[in-house]
Amino acid sequence: MFKTISTLDDLIKVFIVRGIVFMDEQNVPYDIEMDEHEYSALHILGEIDGEPVAAVRLRFLNDWAKLERIAVRKEYRNRGYGHDIVDFMLAVARERGYHKFKMHAQAHLCDYYANHGFNVQGPGFKEADIDHYLMVMEENFI
């Protein structure tokens, strides 16, 4: 169901999902939704029978993997796909040797990401005029 993208067609599908979720549903302007990191980030696509239903972006910043632009189309929510794609993102990052993760989580989703081991760090802030919190997770190995 989930894959790291490697074709222009799949990248277009990622951008379509994000456009539907962020630009249409959440009224995020295009110039905020799309940024200078699009072509250097790793994108992940979720599909069901060829239909794009979920998309995320993963960036690697020094020792951190940053989970970004997590989007599931409205009609596919509450089926576990959001949790599954977050788990997939974390697995991809771990395969690349990362064990420190961060994200800017929308405020209403903090408990959702806490279920994956993320913790809120610091005060809230606005991003795209939406309340967010920095959330982090560090895996310690002895």
C-alpha cells in the first residue's frame, strides 16, 4: 500500500493528495504548502487499487528525521491508514540509520502522534495559520 516514490507520476499523486488535504480542506495557500524542499525530500505515497489516498514527506536533517506533510484524504480517514503511514515513515528512517525524529504536529493531532511515541516540546506556534507543536521522539540504545 505504501511506497517511497521514484517516478514523476507518483510525485504528482503525492502533490494531488496534499493539495486536496492541505490546500482545499485546510485552506493552506499554495506558496506555503509547496516549498524549496519538495525535490530534495523523500516522498511516500499510499494507494488503494491505484487510487492515491495518503502522502507524506520525510527529510533528513543532521541526526534527525523530520516527518512532514502527513496527509490522508478525508474519505479514507479512520481506517488506520494515518497510523500505518507514520509507522512506514519511521521504518524508512530507521533503515537509513535514524533514531531521532521530529515533526510540527497540528495541535489537534498531538495525542494521535503521542500514540507513536512522540512528545510535545516547547510552546505552541502558528504554521500556515494553524496551531502546531514541535513533537520529538528519540530512541536510545545502550
